Amino acid sequence: MADTITAEDPLTGEAIELPADVEVGEIVDSPATGAELEVVSLDPVTLEEAPELEEDWGE
């Protein structure tokens, strides 16, 4: 069985299991809402809603 760590979904407060080798900046999907969440800290593991990417159209 693969090692996992647990983090709190910032949108629902539910626990989310993540791979133990998750890295800061990695995007994961919330199993409850499907929203994209970004790993912002590893000690403790902290998730935030990922920012929407805007197209720059070459500017």
C-alpha cells in the first residue's frame, strides 16, 4: 500500500488523502467538489483553492 498523508479540504473541511510524496505547488482535485486545490505548505500540509489561470495572449 502506498504511503499517504492527510490534509483538510479548505472548501469543505473534509479530510483528503494525498500521496506522501506530494510537493508544494502541486495541484490536486477535491474529491468532494472537484475543485482544483494547490499544496501551499508541507509542514503541516496545507491546501488552498488554486487560482484561476488567465490567458496572457502573448502580452
